[in-house]
Amino acid sequence: MTRLSSWRLAAFSGPAIPIGALGLPIGVYLPHFYAGPMGLGLAAVGTIFMLARFWDVFTDPAMGVLSDKFPSRWGRRRHWIVLSVPILMLSAYMVFVPTAPVSSFYLLAWMFFLYIGWTLLTLSHMAWAAELSDDYNERSRIQGFREAFQLLGVPLVLLLPAMIERMGPENMEAARVASMGWFIIIVLPIAIGLNLWLVPEKKAKPERHVSFIASVVPLFRNSPLRRLLAADFLSGFAGTALASMYMYEATLVWGVGSSASLLLLLYFFGGIGFIPLVLKLSYYLGKHRTVVVAGLFNVCFPPVIFLIPFGNVWVAAAVLFFLGVNVGTTTTLYRSMMADVADLDELETGQKRTGLFYALLTLTQKIGGAVAVGVVFWTLALIGFNPEGENAPGAVQGLSYVFVAVPMICNALVAAIIWFYPIGLKEQAELRRKLDERFVEEVEQTERVPNLP
């Protein structure tokens, strides 16, 4: 087994910082900035960001297939990562540092380009991470590094806005958004440059040519893939549901609204902090059993939220830190498990479709998140919760019940689904043995000189 040194793995994981840094502004700051100071209005901005998110439904699988089917002399992934850089830098500048006035078409067009670059970088980087090692546990270590760097991008991108808020510029909102854009524009080429310079990529193995039907059918009969995508959907649902209710919960139920943003950072730091512990546990229990343990923890722990005293920042901080188990652990293990699922598919089809498989993984999480917002807001409306006005005590209590119940239900389902996941350490080692044997046979066949008559 080839084990990457920690410093080389850090260099590889560097691009995950701007990948993670993009998520928070797109979800929190940009909609408010364009609806308010840029004057596009709530309805227009809501429609634009919804269309941009649905754009992923088409671009994710397309980009995954492209990165699988068209390697270069650099390898399977590096050239796609390089291509994403100018797309992301230009679109980030146009979206984060706009010159007023702007039109709805301006925002829609540049958001589409931003999502194309973001998707291209994310999928290529995740697929490359899966292909760095064939070892069961080393794959978890690689994905753990990558996930930690991606989570680190969130607090890092918030540092400049926090400093700008203290300086109090005249146009606070524009300066805050622009600082996030410049962070991404500056960090992105540096991180990717170090990545390409210090981390080599394996040469692509020759693949069998198969028909379209022969390549699609295994996706439907791949039981580990179905289980993993279902679990990823539920985890995406739970995470987005908590995020969509967090400000209401922190303000109305916990009474710590003035510290809500700072406390949210502890949630992400908790996610980073738990990754090494979860990786160690996965080395002993296996990845899927560790997902079950994490799921059961996330079933048992959320009721502690009911014990947070109103206005007690320290207790809220401690609870949020431990809720961070939701952030990094399952994501890290799902991505490592998907590399094993891709091995099974390669054995059945003769094709290495890692990019497509990671596209499916990111897509189910996004769909889960999109469904969560609708379901949660519909449920809150049903119990009479009013986000913009006064609320009866029963409505606020109902909010708290939903906030606690969603992660409990979703994680209980995740634990049940993954309990029967069939690829462990021994099964993955057998898959790799068969793949290596077949590769040797194919090489021998291509090098064998036919006997002359």
C-alpha cells in the first residue's frame, strides 16, 4: 500500500478550502446581498438561486461522465481541475464584486458559470481522492483530510467579513461580500498550484468498451450504491433542515441570537475535531459500522437540546460542538465508501466511473437539502410558526420539537439502511484482488506476440 505523507496529503486537500468557502456565501450572504443592496428583490433572487441549484441536476452527472471518459496525458482528473480555475475565478469576481446596477439575467448567467466551475472542481477533486489509494482504510484517511480542509474553508472565509465589520465601511454589505470573493479568487490558484505540483496522479488504466445499456444496468442492481445514496439523501436532508431552522432556534428557543453566528463556527470546528476520532474508530469497526455508530449517536444526543437554559451561551456552545458529529463524519465515510462501490462497478463493467459515482453522491445530498427546506418550512407553517412576527409559546415549542426530531428520525433511518451495507474490509480486499488479477491478464494479452505460421 502506498501511504501519502501528511504534508503531501495536506497539499492535495488544499483545493477543498475554496470549495468549502464557496458554500456559505452562496447559501447565506449572496441572496441577501442581491435581494437588498443590489435591488433585485426577493422573488427574483429566490427564483434565480433555485434555478441555479436545479442546474446541478444536469451538470453533476454530465461533469462526472466527462471527467471519467476524457483523460489526458496528465491523468484522469488534473486537466479538469486546471480548467475549473479560470471559470471559477472569473465567475466569482463577477458574482462577488459586481458593478451596480445589475440585472436578473446578469446574476443568473454568472451563477450558472459559477456552478459549472464549482461542480467541475469538486467532482474531479473527490474522484481523484478516491483514486489515490486502493486501500480500504487509507481511503478514509484521504477523505478525512479532504473533508477537514473543506470544513476549514468556512471559518476562514468568514475572517475577512468579521474584520470589515469592525472597520465599519460605508457600504458594509458590498464590502463583506467582496471580501469573500477575493478570498476565493486568491486562495484558489495557490491551493491548486500546490496540489498539482506536489501530488502525482496515477496513469489511467485501459478500459473495456461497453454499450450504454450494459453500463447503466449495473447502476440499478448495485445494492451498496443504492444504500449509500439513500443514506446520503437522509444526511443531506437532516443537515439542511437543521441549518434552515438554526437562527430561529438559537434566537427564540435558546435565547442566544446575538451570538448565533459565532456559535455556528463551533459547530464546524466540532465537525473538524471529530474526524480523527471517527477515522480511528473506522479502522477497528469498519466504515459502515462506524456510520451506524455515528447515526445512533445522532439519534440519542439531540434531546439534550431541550436542556439548554435560556440565554446560556456556554451550554449552547457545548451542545453545538457535539452536534458537529453530523458535519464531517458521515460525509468523510460516505466518500470513502463510494470509492469501494466504484471498485465493485469496475469489476462488473470493466469501466472506472469514479467521477459519475461521486456526481451521484453529491446530487443526492443536494436533492435531500432541497427537499428538506420545503418539508421543514411547510411543517413549521402547519404548526403556526411565524418567522417574521410574534409566536405563541406552542409554536416556538413546536419549532424546537421539529429541530430535535428531524436529525433523530433521519439518523435512525441511516443506521438501519447502512447496517446491511455489504462491503467491509475483507470484501473490498477481495474486489481489489480480482481487479488487479484482471488488469495483469489484460496487460499480458496486449503484450503477447501472436505466433507466426
